[in-house]
Amino acid sequence: MKNIFIDFYVKVNFTPKFVKKYAEIGKVMSGAFKEFIDEVGSGAFPTKEHTYKIDPEVVEKLKQSLE
């Protein structure tokens, strides 16, 4: 799943004639997805500032509700 979006975008980079391009954002999107994938893969993201703490009791109740 690592590069599904990027691979799809690159391979299907087709714009029908009836679509007006307002910006070339493909390279920006590809770069952002690559950076995200690299940071998640290396463990650099997410950090504590990008997460929420959840009470262990809530986690347990959730687990029980899924059984």
C-alpha cells in the first residue's frame, strides 16, 4: 500500500478535454504523500503532539464491544 496513490496518480495522469486545469498540483501531492510515507515508515510521525491520549478503560470497553 506504500505508494498506491502515487503510483495510481502517475499512471493515470490523464485529464479529459472537458476538464479545466486550474493548477498543477500533482507534483506537490506526490511529494507530500512521499514525505508522509517516509516519516511514518521511519517512525518520525506521528509524535506525541499529533496524537490523543485515551483512557485505558475506554480502550478495554471498545475491545469488549468488538468481540
